[in-house]
Amino acid sequence: MAPEMSGVLLYVIGPSGSGKDSLMLHARHALEQDSSVVFAHRYITRPHDAGGENHVALSESEFDSRMARKLFPLHWQSHGMRYGIGCEINQWLAKGLVVIVNGSRAYLQQASKNYPELIPLLIEVSADVLRGRLQSRGRETASEIEARLMRAEEFKALQHTRLLRFHNDAPLDETGPAFVELIRSKTRVMQCS
């Protein structure tokens, strides 16, 4: 059964290299004084200093323990790691807040079953820009980059009745404020209802 929601759950997804994490970090800083917006931390089975994301690091046994206690209303596995979103989001949604989650495309269908009013927000980027971003970060081989580009194509076929698309080809100083404005538009909708 889905929890009572008077808030808005924005479920942000996008291919690796789309700039999703950069946009979310920009928005987190820009909206830190806005009490109507909350960014959910992910609980991840990776070290706290791995990756650029501010997350809660858990061991496998800690993750299992929280799963057994049903503390993750959203959870998935990807690239050998486990990800969870804590049940605190239910309290935030019940209070009418805009809750932003860094989600997974593969888990979107299940997340939508758990939260029927969820709004997926897809960060899109053109293939040329994506290739350039993946090459410039220098973490993958040429064949790994090509594999990521092929996986990114799968996002184009994504269908959801509430799907929002955000194009992110331009530099962050241009797209960041537009992303913040999109989030603010959701807070204004909440204030008018």
C-alpha cells in the first residue's frame, strides 16, 4: 500500500555522464534555505569517500538489517552496489514537502508502484556531449564509454505518464538555474493546492 502523500516526489534519473549529480548538487546548494524542498540521501554499500555523492555508507550487513526492518521503501542494486532510500521520505511527503530522490531507471517501475504519484525527472543529454563528458572524466576505456553510450540510448524509449524531461547539454551555469526553477515550480504548485 502506498503511503499518504500530500507532497511531491521527484525521482531524478539519467545516464552516467548526463550531469545528474552536478545538477542535484547545484540545486541542493541553491535551495538549502527553502524549507519546502528536501533532498533524500541514498544509503549505499560503498565507502563514504567513494564517488562524489553525499551518501550514507553502509556495510552489507547493515543494509540487510535495515531491509529486514523495512526501513527502505525504495531500494535497488546496480553495478555491484545496493542503494536504499530511507523511510524518512514518507514523513516528508506527509508534511507536503517536495522530496528529491536520486533514482535508478531500472527501478522506476517498482518505485512508481510504491509511490503512484511519483514524478520521474529524466536528465537528457545529446550523444556527442555525453561522449565528451565521459572522455573528459577519464574513468572508462573507449569500449566502456561506447557501452555507456549504448545504455544511454535506452533512456530515450522511457515511457511514464508523469515523465518530465530536462535537457542538459549546456554548461552547469546555464542549466543549473533552470533545474532549480523546475524544482521551484513544484513548490509553487504545492503552495497553490
